[in-house]
Amino acid sequence: MRKRRGILGNQRGLTLVELVVAFTILMTLSAMALPMARFRVRREKERELRVALVDIRKAVDKYKDMADRNELGQIKLGTDGYPETLEILVEGVKIPGPQDKKIKFLRRIPRDPFNKTTDWGKRSTQDDSKSQSWGGQNVFDVYSKTMEKAPDGTAYSEWD
């Protein structure tokens, strides 16, 4: 006579209930991970934006300081010693003197992480501090052109 094995015997594999439970656990974990991943991506973009704004503003300030010390030669009327465009900071300015020296303030114009372009909003000294249009006289300040808002409700275009 043969021995009978239990009801399940030597069956291998998962039951339908076990599969449903495992699938439910995986879905729950995935649902929890997705917002965390989005949050992390947003924070990284915010960090990149802060770094880019600081880099551009430091370059503009350095240009202005050198212009105020007359190290850049004759400044264009109406610019108040600020650069006319951001491209000037990358292309460089010829320093007057016996050596034909050129000074650059930026290696490249940083990319706006939200718009993925190097097209920044600009403000001149004559523009209002919250203005979204550029007068074109000089580049006194820059801001992101994105319409997105930070989690605290402030627009990224208003970040200092």
C-alpha cells in the first residue's frame, strides 16, 4: 500500500491568496516610494536653482565691483556699471592696458533646472524688484522664468 501524504502533499508554488498578499504589499511599498522620489527630485532641482542663482549673482557683483574701480575701462552710459547681458560675463571683457588681457566672470551661463534652458529672467537697476519684464539697460538681477511654486507657496521666480 502507498502512503498518503497530507492534503497539500509535496505541492510547490504559491497559492492565489499568497500572490494577492505579496502583490498588495508591493503596491503599498511602491505607492509610498513614489512621492518620496518626487520630493527628492524637486529638492535637487531647488538646490540646483539656488546654486545657479548664487553663481550668476556673484559674477554680476564681481563685474560691478571691477567697473566701479575703473578696471574694465570706460563703462557704457546707462548701465550703471552692470553688465549689459549675461553673455558678456561668459565672453569676457578686455582689460585696458599694455597686455591684451581678457577677464571672464562665468565659464558658462548656468542652466535653469526647472526650464532646462539658460534663458533667465533679468531685471535692470531701473526695473521694479518684482518686475517680470526686463528694461534692457543692464543686468542687475536674475530669476527663474518657471511658473512653478515651492512647497511653501512662494514662486521660484521670487527666490533670492
